[in-house]
Amino acid sequence: MSGLLSSLASAGGALEAYSRVLEVTQNNVANANTPGYAKQTQTLEALPFDPASGLVGGVTAGEVVSARDQYSEQAVRSATTALGTANQNVQTLTALQSAFDVTGNSGLPYALNNLFQSFSAWAQSPTGTVERQSVLEQASAVASAFQQTAGQLAQVRQDTETQLQQTVDTVNQLTGQLAGLNQQVADGGQNDAGLDAQVNSTLEQLSQYVDVTVSRQSDGSMTVLLDGQTPLLLGGSQYKLTYQLATPEDPPPNNPGGPPSASILSGNTDVTSQITAGTLGALLDLRNRVIPSYLGDAYQAGDLNTMAKQFADCVNQALTSGNIDDGSPPQAGVALFSYDTSNDTDVAQSMAVDPTVTADQLAAIDPGPPEVDNGIALRLSSLADPQSSDGEIQNMSYSEFYGQMAARAGDALNTATASQQAQQSAVAQAQSLRQQTSGVSLDEEAMTLVQFQQAYEANSRLVTILDQLTEDTIAMLLTT
């Protein structure tokens, strides 16, 4: 009789273990597409079997084991960070490139070409009223084109600053979510597959914005470091980032009136130099390096301002060195362009034609010797294709210098686009490898379901038989 009861207990234990396997399998299938979920496996453990000692064996359910592979997770996060960098670069550099027209049909190249043509027409008719009026009009168009280009670049800078604040807020929000999840894990949720999925899904979202290093503690909670150095999360403690615009003190700025730099702080510590990847890293690079190369900052005037200043000075110097007439005494020419002389980073945006200058004040006469009636107009028309360094900027014509600025933006965008395509493939590959390692395979889960369903049914039949035998045995004992 004791053998029947022991066998019945063993079979019942097996049913309980198989039921746990089926529950875990069903949960895997239900969460196959849940972000961050890793396949769970119900382990089975054999019970001691020694009939002589009364140990009838059987099976019991052990721990539920996660297939999570931290190496695969870090590979996905690293690839996601690189993709975040590329995506942001493509977005912002596309906006930057749109400020530069390279067709010659509009914008600064078009305005410069028209001004050079008006200079040439003026050289052919140095006293012509129409020709001189055309010079004034085309000069105004050039000044407007400089202002417009500077304004477009300034708008890109402003949009970048807005995105920087939004990105910092998002990083802090995601880190705050992780702090709450960390606390739940530390409070006993180490083996909660759903909680684990939320943690890893949130970490993957965070890695899009910044490069993070994650390490697990003995209680199952995590430590999250920015670029492996600055803590964002330690246990349940979050360390928020803050964004600000400030002019660096070291090294001392040589252009104090220039736009301040974007900085990211952790507490009172400047961690800007640590953030080189992800959406935040790309935005910082654009704001602190790329845009200042055109519009300037505390340490440089920027190429667009340099071009505007040198072009305005070149034209003004030529006109003021000439004479309006050859009377006695001759009447000297006047400057045409004006700009903010107090701030080198504001030249392009403030460039204008002096509204007091009239057409008859344009000086065409080069006093020489020898005196040339259209000498100044000829000198200005040669700026289209300068033959000496007097009409060049950094050994280039003004049109070539502008083309070099536009090409720099275009090349950066092409590089970012190629990187975006490469990183999309890298992310897909990393996710595929992770899926192979820890993802849910519906085919495998189906095989497990069939296997243990059959085992469950077999044990059910065995329990039924043992139960019947037990009843029969009891009945026989009662009749004797």
C-alpha cells in the first residue's frame, strides 16, 4: 500500500513540475514581441531515487533561468549609441547644408556674381548713372545674402540648443525610470522576467542618447555610468545632468563677445568632454564645433564672418582709395559697406550698405599715378577672378571660399549618411545575434509545449491508474 501512495505522490509531483514548465513556455510565447524580454527556462531537478531507503525519486521544478546575455545586450546598446550619433548628424547637417546654395541660382553665390557683373558694367561706363545705381542695388543684395545665410545658420544653432535641452531632459527621465526599476529589483524582483524586460528596454532607449556602461550588483540592481566614468545611476540614486550655455574661462577667450558654448554638467562638474556619442554627443559637436566654424564663438570669428568682413573691407578700401572726380582738389570716394565692428561674430548678420551713400558718390577713378578713369571699377570687377592676393581670401577667390564652406557641410552630411547606413546594419546584426542568444523562438516553444504536454498527459494517466489501484486495494482490505 505504501508503494502505491509513494508512486502516486511522485506522479503528482511530476504533474506539478510539468505544469510549471508549461506556464513558463506560455509566458515566453506571450512575450515573444515584448521589448527587452529574454527567454525564460524552467529547470527540472531529479529527486533522490533509492527504493531500499524509501526514496522513490521523481522530478521537481527548480529555478527559472533567464537566457539574458549581458555581452549581447551591451553590443546592441553600443550599436544603438552609434546609430543615434549618425541619425542626429544626418538630421542637423541636412538643416545646416540647406543654408548654403551651391547652384549659383540664389543665395550668396548668386548675389556675388551679380555684384561682380555690375562692377564690370560700371568699369565700361564709369560715369553712367544706371551702372552706378546697379552697383548699389547689387551690393545691397550681397549684404542681404550674408544676413540671410547668417540668419539660417543662427536658426540651426537655436534649434540645436532646443534639442540639447530636450535630450538632457529625456536622459534624466529615462534614468529616473531606471532608478525606480532598480529599487524594485533590489526589493526582491531579481527573478521577475517582466521587470527585467522593462529594465533592459529602458537601457536600450537610453543608449540612443548617450554612451552608457552598465554593471550589475549583487542584489540585482545596476550601476549606470556615462561613458564609463560619470555616474548616472547608483542603486536607487539618480545623478541628473543639466544643460547650460557658458563662455569657458580656460583658456581665456580671445573673442568675449562671441556666442557661449554648450555645456553639460553632472552636479557642479562639467562632463561635456565625456559626451562624444549618441544623440547628445552629436548635438554637442554640432553646437560647439561645426556651427562655430561658420558663425564663430569665444575663440574664433567663423568663416562666414571672416568672409563678410574681408569682402566688405576690400570693397571699402578700393572705393575710399579712389576719387569721385578729378577736380581741384579731387573728391575722395566713400565706403560702401558697414557692419558691427565691435563683435567679429556679428559681421555677416549686421552687414549692410550705408544708406547715406548715393550712386554719384561711388569712386571709379584710380588716382595712380597714372590716373585711370575706371581703375577702381576695374579693380573691383577683378574680384570675380583675382590675379593677386589683394582680392583673395586665404588664397582663394570669394566665390571659391564660399564653395569651400558649402563643400565642408556637404562632405560632413555625406559622411553622416554613409555612417547612418552602416550603423543601421550594425544594429540589425547585433539585434539578430541577441535574438539567437536570448530571444524567444516560437518553433522551440512549440516543441517544448508538445513535449511536456505529452509528458503531462502520460503522468495524468498514471495518476488515474494509481488512484484506481489505491481505491481497489482499500476496498479489498475493507472486505477482508
